[in-house]
Amino acid sequence: MRRNNCIAKGWLGGVALAFTVGLSTPTLAADPESCKTIRLSDPGWTDITATNGVASVLLEALGYQPEVKTLAVPIGYQSMKNGEIDVFLGNWMPAQQAFIDDLNAAKAIEVLNKNLVGAKFTLAVPTAMADKGVKDFADLEKHGDEFDRTIYGIEPGAPANLNIQKMIDAGEFGLKDWKLVESGEQAMLSQVERATTEGKGVVFLAWAPHPMNERFQITYLSGGDAHFGPNYGGAEVYTLARTGWSQTCPNAAGLFKQLTFDVGMENVLMGEILGGKDAKEAARAWLKANPASLDAWLAGVTTVDGKPALDAVKSSLDL
């Protein structure tokens, strides 16, 4: 489930990656035949399933053959080391710093791009409660009766739940008499839906990207840096390639160096996928509705046989 993804990625400090983003040229060098198949890793996170779907739609329109392999994060990174994976769109930082340190020591990867900013993971309340003054962890106890002094977490044993329980046990923010309900993602969101429909208060774990941000009007609480990290448990996501791949396949790499996403886009795509739609089908629908994104992504990029990328992608989408 997606919030496990957030937890697995982690939300505490780390060292930002240094990276170089290649400047787009009017026409990138043609890629050799060996570059036609591009192997992408998917750790089973819905956000990366979504972004891999977008990349796959674009690559196929350009004449490439993307292959998405479902691999747990450690296995995916080992596969990059071994030259078995070409590109990974899901390097969440700073949580994956230990993996990156290992890969950098082995000179196994290069960073192509920062593909997402604005991700977050912390406690939230319905915006109606924020309008009443609940905007920070320190505001919760002042409105304790409206929240039934309860915080809704996710499945039992999740690290985020443990952090919340420690906060309660220590009496931080005056929460000593509060309780944590470890209910699982869907049960938690059902509680949020019930509360928002009835105009009641509810405190719960929230994260972005996730469809909940489109489904409900919610406000993330400040003040939880010690437990979730700064900037509302903020993170950035990077695109990695195995060392040498971008030099061998400069045209395909040019696309990945320019392929960036935003939280709103991923919220929509994830919602479609979680609703049962195929990732590439969801990507095509989004691209047809948002064709302006293509200009920056495809600048200077060509098809495998050297034709303008923008024309090829628009044709494939019937634009």
C-alpha cells in the first residue's frame, strides 16, 4: 500500500544528492540499436508505477521498447550495479541515502534529474478544522474534544505509528491522554471520509502524492519536524541511470533528464491506477488532457529513427 511506500522511503534527514542535468540540444545524438530496449525498475509503489507508465507511453511512441521489472528497492539497486536495470524513477531522498552511498562508492549510478518535489508525509486534519485554528501539532489538544482525542494511523507496527505512540507516551504537545488507532490505510481513509461528510474533526496520517489529496480537502500540520522531518516530512525524488547508460544512449537519456512530474499529476494518475486502470492507459489519458507538458519533456529528443519526438508522440496520442 502507498503509505508503506512513504514509510519505507523514510522521512528523516539526509545529504542531498549532487547531480548534473544535461542541457537540451537542438538534436541529440542517435542511439544505437542496443539502446532500443530500456529496462525500468518498479518497487511496487503506485507512484512509480504511474511515472513508469508515463515514461513507457513516451518511449513506445519514440520507437523504444520499455521493460518494467518489479523489484524491491535493494534488489533493484543491486540490478543497477549489475547492469541489469537501466533507469529508476523512484530514488526518494533523503530516505534512500544509504543505498546511494553504496552505489556511489561502487560508481554504479548517475543522477539524471530531480523528477519530483513537494512530496510530504505527516499528520493532517480536514481543512474545516484548520479553519478553526488547528494548523500545528500544538493546536491539537486545544481542540481535543472535537477529535475524541484520537489519532488514526495506518497498519499496526508501521514506523510512523511507532513515532506517534512515542509522542503520546511522552506527553508531547499535551497529547498524553490521546490514543492511537492502528487501522490500516483503507480503514483510516474511511474514517476521514465519514468525519468530513459529517463535519467532524479527525486527525490522521496523510501523504502526498496520493489520491486522498484530490478526494478530500485536508491540511497538513506543521510542528512535527522531530518526528516526520522538515517541510511536512518532505522529500524529493530523483531519476537514476546505471553508470555509462546516458553516454551510450544520449537520446533516451535526454528524455529522462527532462521528464519531471508534480504532486497533482501523480495524485490523479495514482487514483486512476488504484481504481483499476492500467498505468499506461492512465498515462495516455492524462497526456491527452495535458499535451502542453510534452514540449519541455521532448525538447531536442528524436524518435529512434531520428524523426521529431513531439510529432511522433502527438500522433500516437491522436492529438
